Amino acid sequence: MGNPRGQRTARRGKTSLGVTSLALLFLLGAALLGACSSEGSADADRNSPPDPATADCTSGGQAVASLRETFRQLSEQLDGLGPAAQRGDIAEVKSRASQGMALSNQVAATINPVADKMDSKLIGGAYRDVAAAGGQLNTALADFNTAIDNNSPAQPVADAVSAALTSLNGSMERMKRACPVVFAEPKGPAYGPPLTAR
């Protein structure tokens, strides 16, 4: 009787450790995603010259702007992983990861068709990188849920999800730099909790 109980405790510990470490990274990553998605503007090109690069940036910016609610929901789902894990609510953890899968897949499904029509290889590549990173996050979250189902250690797949989220944030930063006419730098923080404490 003692051994099965010990196995159950070990399973919960491995799972909770992985999910908690994930959520700590997501608190930063989700804020960055919200920042990137909120800066896209469909009207950013009104006073810009009508060259192909600007047209590509504008169409991409419109696609990103249409994902604002998707990014908001993705942030919400990922931010809730830590509290759910601390409560030991594995069903909620799996549900949030599954919803994160669907939302991250939406990123790729929305951006890829737009990027495929772009004339600029540089700008099209920047947007395709964002779409690819969304797909990477989708796969990593699926692997995370599978690890929970199979009673596998959660930490390796937790690390994979955090790496995918880092990749998504990095690709969005490169996208912003490729299209400054659309993604203007904010004058001050206007979203989310502070990332540093005084």
C-alpha cells in the first residue's frame, strides 16, 4: 500500500514542479505577447509612402491586430497554469494547456496566409517566423499534456514550452523591428503588471 501511495505523490510532485516553473516564465512571456499584439495598427500607413514594403508591413500589422483577443486569451490561459498546479488541479492544468494549443495554432493559421502574399523576403520571413513560433508553442503544449497523461516527468516538456514561448516573443520583436512604420515603440508601459520591482 505504501508503494502505490509513494508513486502517486511522486507523480503529483513532478507534474506540479513542471507546471509551476512554466507559469513563472509565462508571467513574463504573456506580458510581452500582449505588448506586441497591442501595437499593431491597421491605420499606421496613412502617411507612409505606398511602397511594397510598407504594404507588406501594413497587411501583416492588420493580421497581428486581428489577433489581439487571441493573445489576450493565450496570456490568460498560461497565467492560470501556476495557480491551478499549486491547487493540484491537474484537470484545469490540462484544460488551460489545451486551450493554449488552440490559441497558439490560431497565430500560425492567421499569419501564414498573409505572409505568403508578401513581396519582401525580409518582411515575409519575419512574419513567417512568428507563425512558425506559434506552431512550435502548439506542439510543445501538446507534448506537455501528453507527459501529464503518461505520468512522465513534466520538467523537460515544461522547458520546451518555455523555449517555444521565448521563440515566439523573440520572433515578434524581430517582426516589430522589420516594420517600425506599423509597430511604433510605446511611450511608456500601458499594459500588464510591472516586470521589475523597485
